[in-house]
Amino acid sequence: MSLTEAVVNNSLRSLIGPGARLLLTRISNFLAEQNIESYVVGGLVRDALLGRATADIDLAVAADALEIAPRVASTLGGKYVLLDKISGAGRIIMVDREAPPNRVQWQLDFSSLEGNINQDLARRDFTINAMAIDLSQFRNDLSDVQLIDPFNGQDDLQRRVIRVVSDTAFPADAARLLRAVRLAAELGFNIDRKTETLIQRYSSLIGSVAGERIREELLRLLSIAGGQLLVYLDELHLLTAVFPELEKAKQVEQPKEHFWDVFEHSLKTAGAVDFILRQGTWEYADEEALVTVPWSATLAQHFTEEIRSGSTCRILLKLAALLHDIAKPQTKTIETDGRTRFLGHAIEGAAITDNILKRLRFSTREIKLVETVVKYHLRPGQMSQQELPTQRAIYRFFRDTGETGIDILFLNLADHLATRGPQLNLPHWQEHTRMTQYVLSRHFEQESLVRPSRLVDGHDLINIFTMSPGPKIGEILEAVREAQASGEITTREEALSFIERVRKEYA
């Protein structure tokens, strides 16, 4: 047997699920009718050998993939999407009609075979992705399947190693720089030393990758719990290649209450987010510190809410945590009394964050959410001085921060942990968490008061108080909502009396 082929001892019938086998058999039959040579490559083969389920299937065809994929989509009843006209890549999306709306059951990516199959695999990224199965074997019940494995990917799977197929893998496609780290983290593998060296050598090339592709890899990396992955990205010179604005934060010292400099603090804050969201550990605190952090089914649902494909509130909060102090280096001043200050760093940081996320092609809503969290991340500490914040202060905080209010409160907690680090004062921390719980409880109570009962509306102001339509009406109605949320008024009559008292202020 040649080095390019190996018999898989365990029949792939037990490794590839019945749904995938049926789908691939249908595709194989269709392509056989067209006399088209075709192969299953990459992820499905890798994951099958690892015993992992996957919905992503890559297919290489000895034909024009952009001509073949739409025809396969029509045969399967799937939706065709053009991925890359230049490289000739197309996608078929198969939706599970029995599952919740828009749930993707299968994602089939088609590419044109470059030369023969061995030559095609030689152009791929990592050895564990450079294995293939002739699609025609799915018509033979997958007995004694020949695994095409010219670069010993199966051995690397057993060794749990990420290794490049060739030294030119990263210059050929710099998105692979991030993909190597992401695959290693998702699979629990190590990147071999030579590949690490190549990543460091070519790290600057990540700047040439389309923002959309960086966004996709970055979100998948941030979805993995903990902050050590960000440290590893920095060791590989990738973190500041993706976020060059962070380079200035290195070795920028902070006031004495901070254990780390600005850069290390930013990485630690992102890791602390996962800890307080019950998604990871924090090496400087344990369950005793976590037990007083607010948590509920409502909060859990909030942080798992999908904002856009690949992003959730939790993932975007980690991104905001990484960027929340990004403007500290340029706003740092040292007063005559020796006090270090970073005046305006939150507002300036929000503007920098906006530019970064636009560059990485995040959606308008994603950008707005992260930018707002960065802009207002100091606000929780400004709601009160030593005492519990007033109902009005809590209302105004959530009015100004909108749907990010909860996220900002949790960033404020993560910021606390990443400020003190191993010097955490547990009683002070517990007081902070209790304050956060109080603010959240009052907020949910205010929502229950305001949402179901609108005491007055614009028509009342026009008809009862003979006001003219205009912005003043909106201002008065907002004042009524604030008074209602703070418990000052509870009935329509009280609302009308309130308007009578305040409307002169808006004249």
C-alpha cells in the first residue's frame, strides 16, 4: 500500500452518522451520473476519525464547482450561496424543516479540485485537514474505505497535534494563522513547534485578510472559555496583529490598586468575564467569590442571546472587556500630586472600538453593543458614593445604556477582579456583587412597573394640556416614565398631576 493511502480499520459506517452517509450517497449518485470525480475532504473526515459530529462537509470536485454546486442544491432542495468567485467556492445550506426556523442541518462547501487529489491536499492548511475519501465509496456501503492521507494526518490526530502541510501554508492564506489556534483550542490539541514558529514569522500577514474572515475566527476563539487563549495569541504575535491598537497598552503602568499594566489587565478582564458568567475558572478566586455574583435563568438567557451568526452577548462582552481600556495609553496623565489619571479614556475608547469593529466587518448592531459597553463601563461606579443608588439613578443608567446595561454591570465586576488579581479583598468584592444584585433587582422591578402600564401618552398632552406636537412631548413622557419607574407615581391621576407640575419646565 502506498504512503498516500491507508485502510481505515474501523468501518466508517460507525464513524460517519447515518444522516451524513445518506446525504453523501445522494450527492455521489448525482455526480456519478455526470461522470464527475469527487472527494470528501477536510473537516468531516477529521471529525469522523475523532468521533465528533459535524454539520460542515467539504467536497472537492473535478469540475467547475460554481457550475456544479447550484445543480446539486437544486437536486437536494438546498439553498446555494456563492462564497468566492475568484477561488471558485460555493456553499449549499440545508435547513432542517422539523427543527426551529432557520436551523442549519448541513453546510456543504464545494471547491474545484486542483490537479489530482494528492496535489489538491498538498495545498491545504494542516495535515489533519489534508485527508480525503473518494465520494464514490459512499455507493459501496463504506466497506474497507481507503483513506487518502499523504501527509500522515491520521498520525497527527492520534498525537493531537496541529501541523502545517507545508511551509507556504500561511503565506498562501493568512486566515490560517488564526485557524491554527482556534482548531487547537476547539480540539484540545497542541500546535507543533515548527508551526508555532511559522505563525510568529508570518503573523503580520493577518492584516491582509478580509475583515469578515477575521471576525469569524475571532468570534469562535472568544467563544472558548477563559483568558489564556488571548495570552497564547499574544505569544504568537497574533493578538496585536489583529488589534494593533493594543500594542500601546503594553507596559503602561496603572495606579497602585491595579495589579497589572493596561495590556495584561485587558486580557485578564476578558478571562474574568467567563468566570462570573459561570463559563470558566479564575485562578485568583474560587466558588466563595462566585457565590455572591448575581445569576438567574433570565441572566443566563441574556448572555446566550444570539446577536448575529456566531456572536452572542457573552462573546461580545468578552470582546468589550478586551477593548475597554484601549484608550488609556493616550489619555494617561500624572498630576502634580503624583496621581495617575486616564480622563476621557472611556469615550475615546468607544470611538477606537467603533473603528476596529468596522474594520473587522462586524454588523451595525454588534458594533453599537460593544461600543456602548466600552463607553459606559465606568458608569456603575458613578451611580452612588458608598450608599445604594437611587431609583432614579438606576433608571437613568438603563435608559442611557439601553440593551447593554446588564452587560456593563458584569463588565464592571470582571474589571474589579482583573484590577485586584491575587490581591482581591473578598469583603469588598462581596459588597460590590451585592450592589450589582441590588441594581439588577430594582431594574427588573422598574421594567415590570413601566412596561405593562402606560399611564399617559402624547394624545393626553395635546388634548388635556393643549400642547403642540413636538420634541417637548417626548421629553415630558420620558419624565413620566422615570417618575413611574422610581415609584413616585403609580396611577393615571398621579401622572396628570405630575405633568401639571413639571410642564412649565419644558415650555
